[in-house]
Amino acid sequence: MPNASSILNGVKNFFLVIVFGIDDRATHVTDDDLSSFSDEQESDGAPVEKKSPLGYEVTHTAAFYLILQGVIGTGIFATPASILKSMGSVGATYILWIVGFLVTLCLIFMYIEYVTYFRRRSGGDVVYLEQAYPKPQFLVPVSYAAVTVILSFATSSASAFATYVFKAADYEPTNWESRGLSVAPLILAAVITGINTKFAMRLNSLLGFAKIVFIFFIAFSGFAALSGTTKAPKNHDIFKNTWEGTTTDGNSISNAIMKVVFAYGGTGYAFGVVAETNPKNTIKTFKYFVPATLFVIFLLYILCVTAYYAGIQDIKTIKSSGSLVAAVYFEKIFETQAAVRAMCAFVAISAFGHLLTVYISHSRALRECGRQGVLPFPRLWTSVKPWGTPLFPILVTLIVNLIVLLAPPPGDAYNFIVDLGSYSGYIFNLLLVIGIFKLRKDRKSKGLGFREFKCPTPLLVIVFLWALFILVMAFVPPKGTLIGSDVSFFYATYPLTTFGLFALCLIYYAVWSQVLPRVGNYQYRINEYSLPNGEVGHTVVKVKNGELEKWDAEHKLIKGLHGGFDDELETEVRLVEKELSNHSASSYSSAEKKEGNTTTHVR
């Protein structure tokens, strides 16, 4: 029988895994692990880093909390009342929460198929778009990098943090006081994620665990309200005639759908750290743990919404509560201001946890943009000095957020900028769906099948139609007016501006890739560089037309070789098929190992 010491150690380890996401076995990666679980990068793009310079701190539990923190920010505490107001009936809102879960699950399955192909690349969307759209060369990386850098903000979480802290303190702030406090979580999250990834991950897991406890507390208090053991109204009329008042107005339904999409948004954050999972656990983590996490979130949402209905009871009160539905619920249940303040404090903590996840994931996406070579100072974006973190991308994220938070006046300008960021994400989702079909076709032409997971095609169609619906609905005018619901000017300004931003990216790309090389009499080539901590990336160099033949001859060994190949056997096959040189595949493999800090790829 196990002794007391072993039992205590077991309890301790279980606690560390569940609460902090600590699992030393999962974070220990050997050379055998790295060689046994390879990538299958098929097209031009940033090179695969053999060993992640950011470490391997993403365990199963850490991935669970990344999804949880990414999805559950402030949405479930703020949106249920406005969704009920838009839909008109309790039954209709449950349908929307279920549909939102199913569509988001389909989106996750699409991401999982991408992971099976590119399991050694972090960054999420930027990597998958880069691989799905290799031609025209640099077009997607340039567009994504520009849009991502410009719109890399998470000010809604920072603002929510300040709002709920002031509510917890029972203080009515001015606009600038609110903005001033919003700066604090932005800077604190940047410092934590910039100094130590391990600590950031563990703090993120701890806050995620606290968030689960808090939501379960709401759920169980809701059950108590249903049983009549709280101070809440003891009639349950709200659950009678649950379909009464259901709206048929298309604009109202679309507004409710957008709010549900917002509440389920954030599932992509965990896919931003794929390369930081133990290679032997990567597929298991994303194939099983991520969908399971979304199901847990769905259950938490249903429990939380049911608690609101059971505790408040009056449908008119819920509709009029707006973003303060959680506060109204606590006031009804406990009838004390202390309970409301405690609730506000927990929601502020939830907002900060979401902000941590945003910094962790978004910095990886920006780092990948830098590794592609399309941003200025690529080595600065790629480097993980001095603390093994993507410090420069984190700093850029902080600066952009501070500008968005402090520069525009409150109200219209701020809401407009936030809408811009959301809308561009739906465009990239649409491109990702199309991209998975392109990748499948390309792999089939090369005699390659699926790996560990294939997303069923009907699910991809659902994701495509959902994204298309959201993009189109932005152009549907509000009832009886052309003024936006959250701004005082033309309702479709933000989608038009978003498409305008993409158009500017296309114009810039055309000038940079076509006009300037012709005028300057040069062509682009790619240098692959490595840094002391194992970081690898690309820089784009200009080679004069008169020097191209000599330049290409000097680098003929790897002429035409895609920068991201990480499967040694497939690389050798392609070398033979393309007759890149007179070297054998085995001699290429040995030459590759002798390469110095800079390798040049001909494009």
C-alpha cells in the first residue's frame, strides 16, 4: 500500500498540474522527441525552428487554460442581457448559445488539421495563411503583418478591468481616470509576459482556475435560486412560455449573433503557441484537449446564463441591465453591495487573465511576421533575448494598445477602432477555410495524404458560411436609420475602412514587389539567418539583375528549396525530383548540418 508521503506527493503533483498547469514531464523535450515528430511545411515561408527558442511550457493543462482565458474574458458577464433583448425570448437565446458552440467547434476542428501539418510552428493564423497562400510571393505575409501590427490591440479587456475595479470600489470615475487605470493591466501583462514565459503561463493557469471556481459559484447559486433557498424571487415564470416574444427581425437576430460570436471568440489563442508544446504531445493536446475545453466552456456558459435567469427572474429587468447583468444577479441573490463588489473584483481578474493570454499568443503571431522577413528589423522581431521571450513583439503590442486606449477620444472613435480589429479577424477566418482546401489539393498533387486528423468537409462549409454571414451582416443597416448602433456616423464605416486597409496593403505590395524592382533593376532573394539562442528567420535582400546569374550559381546547392522543410526524408525526395544539384540527398543532408549562420534561398 502507498505510504502517506507518496499520497501527499501525489496530491501535491495533482494540485500543481490542475491549478498551475505544471507538468515537468511534459516540458522536458529530448533530441529524440525533436527528430521523431517532424513538420510538413510544403511551401515558402519562415523556416521551421528545430528546437523552440521560446521553450516548451505549454502542457495539456496550460493549453486548457489558454483556451479558457482566451474565450472567457468579460463576454459571459456582459452580453447575456443584450442577447436576450435582441432575441426577445429565453428559449431563443439558448438556441444561439448552442449554435455558437457548434460553429466554434467546427472552427477548432479546422485549426486542428492545420496543426497536424505545421506542428512545429507557433503563430496560428499567420503561419497557416502563409502556407496556404504561397503565391503571389509575400502577398499574404505583407498583408497580414500590416493589418496585425496596426490592429494588434486588446484594449477592451483593459477597459473592462478598469470599469469593474471602479465598480468594486464604488467610485464613479471620469473618462481619463478610467483610461488611466486601464493602462495598469496593459503594462503589468506586458512586463509579466516579457520577463518570464514560465511564470506568465503559471499565472495564467492560476487565474483560469480561479475563473472556473467563480463561474461554478455563480452556477450553484443559480441552482440555489431555483430551489428557493436564496433571497431571489421564488417564482420561475421566466422559464414558462420560453418562446414568447421571440423576434423575427433580421437586424436584431444578427446583432445577437455578433454578441454570441464575441463571447465564444478567442479559441485561436492556444494555436498561437503550438511549437511550445512537447512534440510528442502536440497532436494529443490539440486534437483532444482543445475541443474538450470548448465543451467545458459551453457548459459553463449555459450554467451561467441559467443562473442569471433563475436569480433575476424578471425578463424586463434582465433586458434593461445591459452589460451589468452579473452585478444585478448578485444584488438579487445576496441583496448586499459587498457581494456586488466582490463580483466586480472577480470580473476584473477575469479581464486581466484574458489580457495575459492575448499577450502570450499575439506576440508569437507578430514574431512569425518578423521571421518571414517582411517587417523592418527582422532580427529584432525574431530574437528572444534576454529572457527567452518575444520581447520586441510584446513591446509593440503594448505601444499599439496604449495609443488606441489614450489617443482617440472616448465614444465613437474608440468603438470604431475596436470594430476594425474584430472585422479583419473574420476576413482571415474566411481565407483560412479556403486555404485548407488549397493545402489539401496541393498535398494530393504531391502524393501526400492527411496526417492525424482531417476536418470533415461539411464542417468547413459551416465555418465558411458563418464567416461570410458575419462579413455580409456588417452591411445590413440598422432598422430605420443609417447610423451605427455604437457610433454616431455611417453604420458601415468600419467594414469599408477594413477593406480599404486591405486595398492599401495590395497597393503597397504591388509597388514593393513589381514597380520598385523594375525601376531599380533588381530582384528579391531570401537570406536565412540564425541567432545565438536557436532563433531562425528570413531577411529579404535585393540582388541586381546583372549579378543574378553569379549570385544564383554561388547558392545553387539549395536553389528552389523551400525555407521551411523540416522532414528530412521528404526534403531529400524533393531535391532528387527537382534536380537541384548533382549532390545526392545524403550529401545535401550533411551539407545542411554544416551550414553557418546565414543560408540563402533563391526565390
